[in-house]
Amino acid sequence: MEPKSRGPVYWIFATLLLLLWISPILASLLTSIKTLEELNEGRYWSLPRNFSLQNYVEAFTVGKFSTYFLNSLIITVPTVLAVLFFSSLNGYVLAKLRFRWNKKLMLVFLGGMLLPFQILLIPVFYLSNQYLNTYDTRLGVILFHVAFQLGFASFFMRNFIRTIPDGIIEAARVDGCSEWRIYSTMVIPLMRPALAALATLLFTWIWNDYLWSLILIQTDELKPITAGLQNLKGQWIASYHLQSAGAVIAAIPPVLIFAFLQKHFIRGLTMGAGK
Amino acid sequence: MVGALSFMQKRDHKTAWRFLAPSLLLYGLYVIFPIFFSMYLSVTQWDGVSTQVLPLCFGSDTSCFQNFIDLWQDEVFWMSLKNNIAWLLFFSLSAPLGLALALFFHVKAKAASFYKSLLFMPMVFSLVVVGTIWSWFLQPEFGLVEYILKALGILGAGENFTMMASERWATAGLIAAASWPHAAYCMVLYLAGLSNLQKNVIEAAEIEGVSKWQMLWFIILPMLRPATVIVVIVTMIGALRAFDLISIMTAGGPANSSNVLALYMYQQTFENFRYGYGAAISVVLFAISLLLILLYLKQTLKDETGRS
């Protein structure tokens, strides 16, 4: 359907709607640059008297957000890379190899992505604690995330690799190329857009995770930023100026990814919705 | 050729196993095995420490399904289940809200894409961030909602907006907060659907002079069906997975009135150390989700065969 162009009445209404929609964001941004004194005077919804980043500095130092931020990166980046690698291998098998279990495997991957996390909580906790020695390590969280995200990611990759014509792959096979060479030198370069789309989604999901670090990490110094924000809330109960600064910091990386890679992000999300 | 594999197929099989091996190992260990392990634990009374765990009915006259019998008599379980149903019903309102936003902002103008980017924004926030923001958005005394209600004269000077402390309304506040990012997500899915609609059908309908509502109901909505299927599934799964936001905003309170199965399972397991009981709750949650999962798989298979 073609979008239509609109008049000024529409734009006034649209702007009001937008402001209402993002008012929670605006409110957090405003509060994050105010002092506690100003908030105590009841000046919650006015412009700040003077612009100060003091709350952000405090969140990073007193609130230990520098540690949490780094932990989130240490957990998120390797997870995304590992999922991209393994899911593209799986996707290649599911899309291009004559493998007897392809269909069943795809259903298993697809079904897994909709599981309620609770059915996995106790066993994953137990395995990490008793057998894998990964309890209370960032590696433990990474391993779980990689495993769980493989479901969606493999299906995603398979759907993309299926659009690569069989002809060029057959031709390479006839020339005696190994499957590994076909995958790494032909398929991967063609998949760049799909890899980018998947990477933006995975980054956001892993960065935003709260539950699994809650279950698998106990030491405060190893926790990611979502858990850190929750700690901040617990320790400074009425310090809304600090909390909002913390919330803004935790939101910045996914927002940046979204701002700069919006096209990839949306293409990834809408795969299947617009067919 | 039944049973025998051609040379090419054998080669493909070998490669397939080699490519899949690391993933299958991880996936089996962290996703498949845990499902069955949880089912097993649900018929035990494991304390989380003992190394030997036998089903409840082994060597005693307790029923193997004692955890489930206890659940049946557990008021908090029913309260949580009821709240999950409320989530299923009211969280679904993000779908029409997302559709309305998509229709409203499906506009030709440079500014529109900027507006849309800002509207999508809540979608990429962690639910911890959403919970933090909304917690004091809905606070009594200085939250924005109270501020607006007072400015409009709906709330008197001495009164406070106490939604989140109310047993009756806390879940509504939680669902509202959760719908904020989720409606943005639905909007994205519907916008993608809208941009793929067939132009000629809509033009033909316009020439026929159908009303706006007829156009929406009889022409646009049926064409948006693929988007709706995905929206409905992610919404229902989201309602069953609700955990982060509740744990952050109300911790299930006041008096368990906003608890849900996912959070109750966590509390029983990791706060009260009743692993068997927690596992039983997770099995109930799994059983409900299984219906959705099977529906989704069926739909996907249908789409697959329809396309190839």
C-alpha cells in the first residue's frame, strides 16, 4: 500500500502523539541531569536549573556501572559472534545439503525458540553448578545464550541461504570444492546482509537479558548491566536521579545499534511478516 | 531407493554431521535435555543439594504427582495462573495498538521515518530499563501520571495515585508498561506488512467507493494476515514469559496479587529452595506453551509447503 502525504493538522496530532509516546524517555533524560536537591524540592517535571552530568559520573563510579558495562560487553560480543558462526553452518546444512534429518531438526530449532525459560532454569543451573563448573562465570552465561539463540538463528540463516541459487553451489561441487570451502568462500560473503540483520537482533537480546545472569551469576563484579541497574535500584531506593542515569546508560548500546543499523534490525525482525 | 543412500547423499550426511556437531551438542545439553530433566524433577522433592533424587512414590506411599496435587490446592498458583490469563488477554491489546500506530504513521514524508524511529525506540530497551522508568512514572506523589491527573483535576490535591500498591490494579500497571515496547514491536511488523500490500486491490476498492472501515476490515486486515499470525504468537509467548518486568516493578506483590507462573516458579525454586515444586510449576507453564509451539510449527510447515 502506498503511503499518502498529509496536511498540517495531521502533523500537529502526530507530534503530540509522539511526545506522549516518548514521554517516559524524556522524563528519564530530564531526571538524569538533575540534582537530588532539585528533585527534593518537587521540581520533577521542569527543565533542570543547570545541566550537569554528575549523576552519570556517579553511576559509573559509585554505582560500579563501568564494571557492569564491561561485563555486558564481555558476555554479549562473543555470544553474538559464536551464534553467527554456528547458526550459519546449521543454516547451510538445513538449506543446501541432502540430509535426512533436516526437517525434524528445523522443527526442533523452531520449537525451542518459543520455550518458556522456566522449564530450563533448574537443569541449566544444576548443570553449570555441578558438572560444567561454569556457575558464577561469564562463560556460563555465554554458553547458555549461544545454545538457546541457535534455535532462532539457525532458522533465520536457513531461510536466507535457501535464496542462494542451487546452481552456483552445484557448479562449485562439480569443480571439486569441499563443502567447507563452498560455505566459507561462497556462502558467507553472500550472507553479509543476513549476518548484519541477525547480529543487531542478537546483540540487543543478549545485552538486555536479565533472567539468566540472575540465575547463573552470583558475584557482583561479574554481573551485566541489567543486573547492575537492579542493584542500583535496591541500594539507592529513592535516588531517582541516579536510577534514571543508570537506565540511560544501560539503554545506550542497543539504542546506538538501532539508530545506526535500523534497516538491518527491522529487516531481521520482520522476516516472515511481510510475505 | 529405500534404505540405501547414493554416494552424494552419503557425502552430504558426513558433512552435515560435522557442521552440526558443535551446535547439536550445545543445544542438546542446554535446551533439549533440560526439558526432560525438569519433567523428572517435577515428580521429586529435590532440595537442590542431595545427589540422589528419587521420584516421590519410590519406596513410600506418597503419590508421584504430589507436587501437582499441592499445586491444585495452592492459592498463589491459581492467582498466578489467573494473572497469566489476564496477561494473555490484555497484553494482546498491544497488537491493535501497534496496528493503529502503523496505519497512522504509514505516511509519505521524510519526517515520518524520523517519527517512526523514535516510536520504535522502546522496543530495544531492556525490560529492566522499562521497569525502572515506569516504576517512577507510576509512582504516587511525584510520578508523571499523578502529575497529569492532578493537572486535569481528576485527582484531588490530597489524593495519591496508588495503582502499583493496589492488589486490584497492579497487574494492569505492569501490562501497560510491558505493552509500551511490545506495541512498538507490533507496529514494526505491521508496517512491514503494510508496505507489501498489493496496490491494485486497494486502488480497485477505492474506485468502488468502499468506506474507510470496510477497506480496513475487508481488504487490509485479510492481506495483513501473515503479520498478524506472527504478532499473535510473539504476544502470547511474551505473556507467558512475563518475568523481568514483574520481578523489577512489584516482585509479584502486593500479597502475590500481581504474581505470574514464571515468577512464582522462580520464587519457589530459588528463594524457598523447593526445586521439585518449582519444576512442577515450570512443567505446567511448558504444557500451556506447548499448545502454542505446536500451533506455530504447524503454521510454519503449512507456509513452507505452500511456497515450495
